[in-house]
Amino acid sequence: MSDRIARLGSRYHEWIRAHPDAEKDFGAAVEDLLADAGVTYDRVVARVKDWSSMKTKAYKKRANGDWMYPDPWEDIHDLIGVRVTVFHSTEIPVAIGALQQSFRVERSVDKTAETRISGGFGYGSHHLVLTVDENSSDIEELSGHQGVNFEVQVRTVLQHAWAEFEHDIRYKRGLDTVDPRVDRAFTLAAGLIELADQQFDQIAALQYTDDSAADDVELTAETLPGVLAMLLGNRFPRSRSENYRFLMEILAADGITTVAELDSLLNDMDIDAVRNAMRYRFHPGQIRLIDDLLLRRYGQDHIARTGKIGQRPDSRPGHLARRLKSMRAVRIMREERSDRQ
């Protein structure tokens, strides 16, 4: 083994031993960011590249014989990879925006646009190479990963299905050549998938536009998306359907069970106050906004009543406490400024 690969192996295995929970940490951090931004995603999958794949990539050369990655530890940016699949393509820019506001962007490539520019159909995805930096300091799961690069791929579920099947046929089976009929069939399938994605986008735009919500509508996880469409319009992104059960639980815990009570919570003055206090890095989704409105209204009582609700009961109370501290700090600064005037 060359010294170059030996050095890479030493760095790789040292890093793996020091970060045994990297997959879980990066997956949870991206899930939380997307949920806070109101992204309706299908799945977030994180993985750490295994040594065999890392070594194979380090051996790659360009057509002129030069190493593609001269310093593989520094030049290979997908040691940690995160794949985000969304249901329709209008969610992709929302997801990308939330990630770009939360990490330093090293590279951003729209593979779908590149394919269209070339005049064909095929692989569709948006690739981001990101770095955990000072902007990510409040993401608890990544506190031990400062300076780490990772790659995020954002694509629709249909784009993902096409890419996985195409990869299986072309690469995993080790075929030197592929029947031209297979190439044509993949191209046709890619075009159909693009049309299907466009139809999903139209369906998403038409959904939840019914303005028949009234105060006597029962407030449930099923009715919440439609009610919020009535009360908030399209000012704040929606979230995944299953997350509205969490929202219903925290609303009920704070005694908000009717549309009228929810309408009162969502007044513009309080919304502006929360947005000014939190200084969100991204446009907050409906669920994050309402959670912060409840926190502003009920303070420590909200933490006590809802701290154990949701998928991460161990970390939620700490997250809420830090957000409440930020809100109160801004309020104190404003009061002091008012007193001086």
C-alpha cells in the first residue's frame, strides 16, 4: 500500500473511532432542520463511507493520469453523506435554503439543471457540500463535529427510485456494456418521471386551499393542515403530515383545542415578535413557528407540559430552554433601550 493510502487509512480509522455516532448525529440534525423549516420530506438517510469505498475513491485518476483527489482526506467531501428525499420538487429549494442558512456552503450543484442544459433526461438531484461551522454552533447533535465536511443530496422520491434502479443496472452488476435498448428505456423513464414530478407539484399547489374552516371545526391532527392553510395562508411552509400529530399534542397540552383558540395564538403582533426574537436562519415552518409562539406565551410552563412530547424527549427540554433564553434576552435588551430613551 502506498504512503498516500496508508496516511489516508490512518486518518480515516482515527476519525471513525473518535466519531462513532456520526451517522445518527448528522441524520438527526438534518431531520430537525427540515422539520423546523416546514419541509415535507419523505426520508433522511445518513451514512459514513466505509473504508473500502473511501480507498476506491482515493485511487481514482483523471484522463491525464493525475490523481483525482491528490490529498484524499481533504479532497473527498462525502465521508459523511446525507440523502434527503421529498415528495415533490417544490420542496427542494426550501430544503436547500434551510441547509444553506445553517452550514457553510462549499459547493452547490443542481444535477437536474445540468441534465436539462445538456438536452437530455436522466439523473436528477441537487448536491450540496457543506461544512459544520460557527453558524451551526446551536445544533446540539453536531457540537463535536466543528469543521467537518459532508455531502447532502436532495431529490424527489421518484428521482431517487430512478437513480437507485439505474445504478443497480449499470454499476452494481459489473457489466462492461449495457444494451442500447436499456439506455433508451432509462431515458424514456426519466422523461416520464419528470412529467410525474410536475403533476405532483400541481397537486401540492392545489391541496389545502379549501377556505371552509370555521371555529366549530374539530381541531385534530387531520384537520390542522387545512385549518392552518386558512389561518396562515402560504406565509409559512407546511411540514410532514405525521408531524401534525406532534403539533396537536403540544397544542392540547397548552389547552388550545379549538380553531378560535388557535386563531388567537396566531396573531400578527406575536408572530412578528417571535420572528424578531428568534432571528431564524431560515423561513420557519408552521410547526416550529407555533411551538415558539406557545413558548413565548407560556414560558417554562410550556417546557414542563411539552418537553417529553415528540421523537426526542431527551433533547427537547434543552432546545426549548435555549430558545426561551434567546427570546427573553431580546425582550430585556428592548426594555433597557426603551428605558434609556
